[in-house]
Amino acid sequence: MFSNIFRIPRETAAWRLSVWTTLAFAVGTALAFLIMYLLVESSVRERTDAWLRGEAEVLSNVAMNTPQDSLYNRIVEEVAELATREIAEEDNGKGPNGKSVFFMEATETQPSLWIGPEPRESFLKAIEVAHLMPGIPQSVYVNSLTVPFRVVASEKKHGSVIYLGLIDRAANNLLKSLTHRFLLVWAGMVVLGFVIAYTSAFRTLSRVERITETVARIGTEDLGNRLPESGNSDEISRLSQTFNHMLDRVQTSVNELRTVTDSVAHDLKSPVTWIRGKLEKALSDNNDSSWREPVAEAIEGLDQMAQLLNTTLDLAEAAAGALHLDRARVDLSALVGQLVDLYQPALIEHHHELKTSLPAGVLTDTDVSLMNRVIGNLLDNEMKHLPEGCLIRIQVTAVNNHAELRIEDNGPGFPSELRQRAFDRFVKGKQSSGHGLGLAFVHAVIRAHGGDVSISDREAGAAIVISLPLAFPESA
């Protein structure tokens, strides 16, 4: 795997993502260190300035309280040496002339006392340029030194000013060491962060690349490929699962389409051949009036073929979720009653006994035209498949916010081999003369309405139960 990670890296999204991520990380950590460095430097400077102000005040008081005689310079020099000895010893001779502190007392014209590194002229010139304010420590840059002195000037006393300067070399060395170590750690963290970011991005985006490659291989003749699904529940895994589910639906739709086209082609072959024979018979008959009956039968065959095509198209739209429903609020009992009245003469002709229970007020939001076809298909099945003299019960009830239409009979019932596949397309019994689309159409339309249809268990006969959501009356 690692041999492919850095293959043409700049052309990959993983490279760009890792570069920008590493850059953001590097800038963020550098800013964090800069802030920390400034805080430490400020703390060190505050400590140095506090020492300078305190010692300068002590030396100023000593100078003011010491008599101006021949011993004055010696006394002040000894006190200054004592004040600076601690810092000078800590420096351990590493500064210029072994000094990290200087002390100077100066009048308006020239310095009267100097204790510190040589040459003193460089310090005098730097102090003159700095224009120090009394009691406020400032940084003074001396030409011969790379590190500035922090210098404080006291108030004028007896016509002279005392200057005290300090380089805290231990603190400076600490800051330099901290900076060097941070740069090493920072560089290592940036490199390690880049490697981790690039490896993670490459592994993640390689899963996306596999999705792309799988999609590119998928065609209408090869819908069996599926994306690999990992055990993780991250976004890419959910994308793979969603895409696989979509492929399952597409494959099912394509298989159904092939089944529909094959079945329609097979079922249309017989009526077209039959209609052609009827028309040829009408043309070959010498009797002018004999063609009327074959042509009428041919027209009836064409109507049946058109009905088959319409039902097949409606089934395809329903399976795709594209069946248009022109919903209207209707009383299901009234709708069923109209169809029962229409079919009752034919049922009586077959000597069937019909019992109905159609209470008013069972409201549903349905497409009236499609629902008429659904109920008509069920009643047609009762007439086609029942022997004469059967009992048919039709009942409408409201149960648990659903309207139920139950049609049952005491006939032979569904064959066992068809019971589990009764609502599939082109499934029909051996003795059936239909196309096997009636119950499939009923199931598709009812599901499109948000309902359900099932075959209810009975000891004898058949029972079909349709369930639709109730539509409650609108409040005034």
C-alpha cells in the first residue's frame, strides 16, 4: 500500500489536503510558540527591570548620603561592585571583560565614575543616543554587543545622574535554547503531521476512488458489481451502502423491465395473430355482411390489448413511484356500492349470492378512477374464477384509523403454488385465461395510496383485504 501512497502525489487531492492541513498546523503551532516566547520574554524583562530599579535606587541613596570627599568615589564603587557581583558571578566571565553589569555616575559634562566593560566610550555614546527617562528601564544597543543592555537612570542628585545597566545572559541563553529546541520539535511535528495527514487522506480518498472505479465498470449488462462496505459507520461507508441500495433498486427495475417487455411481447403475439386472422377471414368471405362479426371481434381484441398495455404502464409507473394520483375525498362505501350495483346483474347471472355491509361515512382520499379499476378487477376475478352458486361477502369497516374493504367467498380459493406470489406480475393459474396483471395492479395502486392489500387466511374460499388510510372530516 505504501508504494502507492506517494505515487504522483501532487496530482492527487490527498496531497493538496495534506499540504493545506500541514500548513495550517505549522502556522498555528508557530503562532502559539511566538505568543509563549513573548510572554516568557516579558516576564524575564519585568524581573530584570525590577532589579534595575531597586538597585539604582539603592545606589542613588548611597551616593546622595555619602560625603563628597576624597573617599566618595571609593565608597560608591565598592557599593556598586557589591550590587553587581551576583550577576557578574552568574555570567562566569562570558561577557565582555567578564562583565554583564555596568555602573556609571555622570555629571552634566562627563562621567565621574565607571564600573563595567571597556571601552566605556561605546557605552557613553549609546546612552547619549538613547535619551533615557529617569526611573524607566530601556534597551540600549552598544555597537560591540549583539544583545542590548537594559539601562535605568536615576533622578539627578547633587548635580549627577546614576546609570545602571544589565544583560541577563542566563535568561537570554534560556530563551535561545528554548527557541532552538522548539524549532527542532516544530520541524519534526510538521513532518510527522504531514505524513499522518497525507496517509489518512490517501486511505480515505482511495475508498472514494474505488467507488469511482466501480461506478465506471457498471453498465446495463453488468449490474451485479457492488461497492465494498467496511465495518465502519463513517460517511464513506454510508455512501457505499446507499449506492449499493440504489444499485439493488436499479437492478430490480431493469429485471422487472425485462420481464415486462418479454411478457408483453409474448402476450401480444397471440392477440395480434388472432386479430390478423379475423380480419383476413373477413376479407376472404364473399358474403358482404359476414365481415361485420369478425371485425367486431377484432376491435374487441384490440381493446383488450390496449387495456393490457395501459395496465402494464400503470404498473411500471407505480413500481417506479411515479403513478399520478388525482386524489379526492370520497366515501369508500358509496364507491364500492356503485361498482357492486354495476356488477350485480352479472353476478346474479352466475347464480352467486351477494351480501354487503357498506356503512356510510368511511372517508378516504383516493383517486376515484384508479379505485374503480381496483374494485372492478376484484369483482371480475370473482366472476371469472368462482364456480356458479357461490356466496360473496363485501364489507367496508373503519379499523384503527384505516378503512378496510374485505371481499371473501366460499369458492376454491387460491392455489397453494400461487398464494405467496399472488400479487406478482404475470402470475396466473393454469386454468386462467387472463394475463396475470389484475392483482398486481390492485397491489400497486393500493400501495401508491399508502395502504396495503393482503390475502386473509380462511378455512375455505378466498378473502382479500384492502386497507387505506382514513380521511377524517374537516372541522368547520
